[in-house]
Amino acid sequence: MFAEYDVKKIRARVEGATGVSIPFAIEARCGDGLRVRLGGGKAVIEAEDTNALARGLFLLCRCVREGKTALDVCQKRHFSSCGAMVDVSRGAVLRLDAVKRYIDRMACLGMNLLMLYTEDTYEVPGYPLMGYLRGRYSREDLREIDEYAASMGVELVPCIQTLGHMRQFLQWRGNEGLRDQPDILMIDDEKTYALIEAMISSLRSCMRSGRIHIGMDEAHGVGLGNYLLRNGQTDRFALLNRHLARVVEICGRHGFRPMMWSDMFFRLGSKTNEYYDVNADIPQSVIDGIPPVDLCYWDYYHDDEALYDHMLTQHARMGGSTVFAGGNWVWSGFLPHIRQTMRTMRPALRACARHRVDTVFATLWGDDGAETNVFLADGLMPLFSESCWQGEDCADEEIALAGECVTGMPREAFDAMGEFYPSGADARTGKSILWCDPLYPLLALKDGDTLEAAIARAEGALSVLGRHEENVECRYAAQLFRTLIAKASLLRELRARYLAGDKVWLQAAVQEMIPALTREYDALMRVHRALWERDMKRFGWEVIALRYGGMAGRLADVADELSRYLDGTLKTIEELDEEPQDTAHGWMTYADLATPSADMGRGF
């Protein structure tokens, strides 16, 4: 039997997370997997652990929400560990209360693994510039999170970087000697290993997990920067394995079994430096030299199940256990990319089940300033949880119903958010419209998408979201679409009206359209800030605030330029005289959209 106190505590958290009160008596006892029976006004839950108990209580909340009075269901985990990795290194560092709320939602779904991706945003004694002005977690913070997670049956696994992605820390004066490249640590330097020792020791004092994620992905150019100047050319496979061996040894001394992102081995074996190169050749001698570490295969992009099969097979031959990291797409700007997540993760999770992968998790990256609040994507977490508990072929309806219950957001509102994107591909039309300069057509319109189509999608989404604006997340999304419609309408007409000499329309743009658009951006900034401050520390908001401020200032400047053209002070509008070219480039980050000057506007 579970302790009565623990059952009451977990029940209260599940009811608080879902907003649903369970109106009947519950008996909870230990058993294999999870079985939930409801009938005659009484429920019995048999669960293998605390996390499964939380899921059992959640299934009862679903019954109440869906108007069911009877249930008899048996489930088991198809993945021993299933969870999420939340990026807290791109400015959006979750507040402690928000982390606990996230843990409660995970536990409701029976997800038992959480990583907080911290490049520099955690305390390392002796290194005061780790996380300086970035909202880092203190060791006391991490201990509190770890304790709370454990109480809900969730393993908090430290997730850091021990090679690349260290630009935030390496930027500071005094760290020059630790740099190979601007974002890569210097291999073979004892000061590097003193830093890594301090990092891992600090985390060992905070968390009980026996696992640690040591990163080591995307270290492009490792050994080719200051290392090359110091040491000359070297075998980069050997260099990577040598560094990995040192890090693994440090982890072992502190009681951690490490895992690492696997891409550097595949990139070094590819003639094109491509992770997913099916012709990549990793020599057996290199594989034999890999120290005891689990390799984490990350893939958020493919809808071809055969590609996942190939990559999982290649990982299996490299020793250790394979961990799979999929994607809950929140990094394309402002709203989660629902169709892209479903399109790519369905085949990925089917392949993982077939290959008997033990650990899977969804990454929620905060690329380009973390514009999308991670809680907006919680409706997609059941894609992972239900694949874990119900199997790889769980119905879409089950995913949707679980998402509604765990978030409290109507399905129609969540689906409406997906209209920010034109298709199931990574096409960032919405973000490019919102951040592009009013006079430069730096838009990411792919696959025949148009401003007219974007406006139509936004209007359709707004007609749904407008019914749910009592919810702050829906209010944010509705205001986002209002701003998009106003901006796209201006972009659609401005150059054509200028070339046609339609000064009446240009005057209306100056006096009405641009001021109205500025007010929409101001309203969006305010509701965006409210959502940020509900869940995140203030550190990092300045990046987003600068973008909104830059757009307000630029709109005022454009209105002034148009006014001076209309009164004859300016003979032409030089920017609009240029013939637009097909300029989709880069990843369509803020800097790619705000200006054509490559070295200007770099935000994050």
C-alpha cells in the first residue's frame, strides 16, 4: 500500500494541475505497471511506483472531465524513462514555482524524467561568471527542484555542456585561455578539466540521479581554433575520444553514468559534416575507443521511419545504451509547431519502440531568445506519454484528450495556435512577418505560401481564440494573430501602392495603419511579458523587449520617412525602389529578418 499521506499529497497536486476534483473514494496499492478501476462510486489504483500512481489519478480526472463513471484499464511502460528536456539556457529560465508546475503536469501524464538544459545557468563554486546576469539556479534551487521531482516520481537528470555551446561563459574576460573556438572549450588543457570537475561536483551536491547528460554536441571546428595554433594538426576522432575519456572519468568519480549527444561522431565520419549522412563512416577503431557512455540520438526533423531505423541501428553498434531525444517544436517562434511535432515524432517513437530504446524524451529548445513559452506546448507532451503507456499506435484522440485535461485548454484553441505555421514543414511564415523590417521583404515564405494565405489562417485562428481570451495563453495567441494580420496587411500593400503613386493610401498608412500596428505590437509585448513573468525569471526578457522596442522605433521611423516623401522632402523611398529578391536564408532568426546587414541585429 502507498502511505495515505503520499496519496493525499499526490492527489492534491494532480487535481491542482488539471483543475478537476475527483468526487469518489480512492484505494491505492502497489502493483505491476498501472491498473485503474472505477465503478460504483469507488476507484482502485494499482501502480508500480509514485509516478504511475500520479498517472492513475490523472486518468480518474479524465473520467470526471469526460463524464465517464466507469473505467477498467491496464497499462505498462513501453519506455522505462520518458520525459522532457527544457532549455533554460536561451534566456528563459523557469522560476521555481513554474518548474514545480511543469513537474506536476509531467507526473500527471506518467512521465518520469526531467532535464533542465543548463549551459551556464547553474551555480559553480569558484566560477562567479557562470550564469552571470543570466538567471542561474543556485545549488539550493536545484536541491529544492530535485526533492520536489522525486516526490512525484520524476528523475531530475543534470544536463550540461562539457565541450561546445559554452559561448555565454567563454565570452567573459579572463576565460580566454579556456577557448578553442568562441563556444568550444580547450581540450587537453588542465584548466578546462578543473572547470568540468567543479561543474560536475556542484551538480552532484544537488541531485540524486545516477545519470548526467554531458552534452558535447555541435562542437563544429573542435581542434581547429586555438587548439590548432597551440598543438598543430591532430586526429580529431582521437581528440574527441581523449576529451570524452577525461570527462567520463570525472563523472565516474562523482557517481554519475554519463550520456552525450552523439552527433560529433557521425559528423566526423561524414564527408559533409552531416549528422544524418547515411554514408557516414565511423571506423571500428574509433568505436572501440569510446569510453563507457550512453549515446543520445537527437532527431526532430524526419518523417521517414526508415531513416530512424538506420540511425538507431548505427547507434546500437557503438556500444552503451541508446537514448532518443525527439522534439516538441517550440523554437520556430512565438507558438508551438503542432503539425511538425506530430509529423516527425510519430514515426520516431514507433522506431524507438521497435528498437527497444529504454529512454526517450522530448526536447523543448529555446533557440533565438526563447520566444515561445514552453507551457504552450504541453498539449503535445501526451504524444510521448501515451506512446509510452498505451503503445506506439495510441490513437490521436487519446493524445488530444490527455492534452486537454493536463492543460485545461480547449482542443480547438490549441489547434488554432498551429495556424501560425502554413504546413507540417519548418516554414516560419508567422515569425518572419512579425519581425521583418516594414520596408525590406526578408520573408520566409516557403512552398508557395503567401501573405494572403497567412492572413486567412490568422483570421481563422483568431475567430477561435477570441472565444477563449479569459485564458492568458489564448489571450496571448489571439493578440499575436491580430498583430500578424495588421503587419501582413501593411506588407502586402505598401510597395505596390508606392510604385503606383497612390499617395492617398500612403497618407492613410502614415496616419492610421502604422499607428494602429504600433498599438498592436505594444499590446502583444504586454501580454507576452505577462506570460513570461508568470513562468520565467526576468533575465533574458531584455532580448525580447529590445526586439519589440526596435520594431516600435522602426515603425515610427518608417512613418516619418513616408511623411517626408509625401511632403516632397524626400524625392523617393530608396528601400522600396529595390526590386525584391528571393531572400529566404539562414534559420530565419530575428537577425535574419530584421535587417539585411549580416553583422547587425544579432540578438541571441
